[in-house]
Amino acid sequence: MAQLITKEEIEKIARLAHINFSETEIINVMNHLDAVLSYAVRVEEIAKDIDVPSFKNCNIEREDIVIPTDTQSILAQAPEREGDFFVVPVIIEGQ
């Protein structure tokens, strides 16, 4: 099987990540990444043969269940509150 990742790609990734590799380390990383990518390709090939439903972008609807909660016990723990609301510090200044 052909290499899935080249030495030049490893060097580019290392440069972008500000990592200095020796020649031996580049070869080792290239071999390890190639093994991982080969495995991923093999898994993808096997997955094509299996009829598994895709749950990607699948909306699941359910009935809303209202559970009564004692909000006062939760609000009692707030360091600062205003009525029935928590007071929180401003994180982003308004425009």
C-alpha cells in the first residue's frame, strides 16, 4: 500500500506546530501516522459493507416533562441575587 502521508507533510505540520523533529523522528512519526491513516481507511472500507443507520443530523423529538423544583433552595446558594434571578458579573461589555 502506498504511503498515505509524506515526509513533506510531516515537516509542514511540525513547522506549523513549532515542533523540531530529527530525521529519525520524522520517519517514526510518518510511519505511525501512516499506520493510523491506513487503519482508518480499512475501517471505512469495512463500514461500507455493514448496513448501519446514520444518526448524523438526526433530530429526535420527545415530550417535554415538567418537574417541579424548589427554586428558593437553589437561589439561597447564590452569592448575589435580584428577585428570582442570579446576579452575574458582566463578562462582555455592551456596545
